Amino acid sequence: MDLAALLKNRVLIGDGAMGTELIRYGVPPNSPMELVNLENPQLVAKVHRGYAEAGSDLVLTNSFGATSVKLNKFGLAKRMREINLAAVHIAREAVPGTVLIGGDIGPTGELLKPYGLAEPVAVKAAYLEQAAALAEARVDFLILETFYDLTEALLALGAARETGLPVIVSMTFELKRASAYTVMGHEATDCARILLMPGPRSSAPIARSRSTACRKSPNCLKKGPTCR
């Protein structure tokens, strides 16, 4: 199915949290949620199925933290491809064919130099590996979920575009000083402008605030600091 074509005709309803649901069903909070794809795939399928039955038009794979960089914290870096392939397979088997499958990619959790120790080249390589695995398993699109560093989001976006799949980018913002900013200080309108710059494939930035949502206008983010 063509994500862009569907979005032109109607609003698509997404799913909800995966990790929260897995924890609710008994998975230890501090364990790698993506390992459940291999150890208890039926549980992951149960979550996907529940969202589809509730009316979701799309579900996201259980791969938010499945870059080799993040998996390495649990000694699972070498299982990155296996975990991502399983994530897509579980989702495909769990929901009807009319439901879109989004390959979920999240931040590495590391700060890039000069603020931290992560090398941009290594982080980009990790995103290339994960995006390739998700594409190999035939997701309908990729989603870069809740990034808080524009530089890292751009690294992930460049990697995701290499697959040729549609890409959605979402970032987290805090509302302050009459506008919205990432924790790294990037203003929302700047993020949207930069992420929408021409590339091999287009992206669709989605601003998600983790504080009070702006209720004044759907065009509020376009107004930037002048929004009142």
C-alpha cells in the first residue's frame, strides 16, 4: 500500500505504545523490549493485534531501540538484524493485510560529539544497518520516532532514505518562550524546515510535544515564536 496516497485521502490512525504494554504484561521494565521479539513473539503479536482490532490503520514494529548501538548495552549488538527481521515478521502475521507496517527506529540514547562520546559516522552506520534490515523484511514505511537531537535525526533520516521507502520523522519538543524546542535547543520550525530539505525521498516531520499541546491552531508551528 502507498502511504503517501492514503494520506492524501484520509487521516490514518496509528497505534499506541509497545513498551508500556509489554511491561503491563509482565516484561521487566529495564530489560530490552526488542528481545521479546525472539523470546516471546506471541506477546508482541498480542499487542499488535489489540491495536489493529481497536481500529489502527498502521502499527509500528517492536524495534524502537534496535540499533546495534543501543542493543550493545545489553550485549545484543550481533543480533540486531535478527531482532529487526523478527519485529517485522511478527507485525505482518499479527494484523490484517490492510494495516500498514511501519519500521520503527528510535534514538540511540547516546549524545553525539562534542556533547557526548558518540561518533556521528558510527551512529549513521548503525542506522543504515537497522533501516536496511527493516526494509529487507518489507515494511511499508520507516518512522524515526521521538528524536530529541536534530543532528542525530538527520543522520537517521539520511540512512532511512537510502532504502527508498517513505520516511516519517517525529521529534519531541517542550513548549517554552511561546514556541517549541528540543532539549538540545532546536526550535520546532527550524527542525521542520531542515528535515524537509530535498533528498532522495521526502519525509514528513510530526511535532510531538511532551508538555501541554498547543490548542490554538493546526498551523501554530508555522508561526513559530509569534504564536500566542
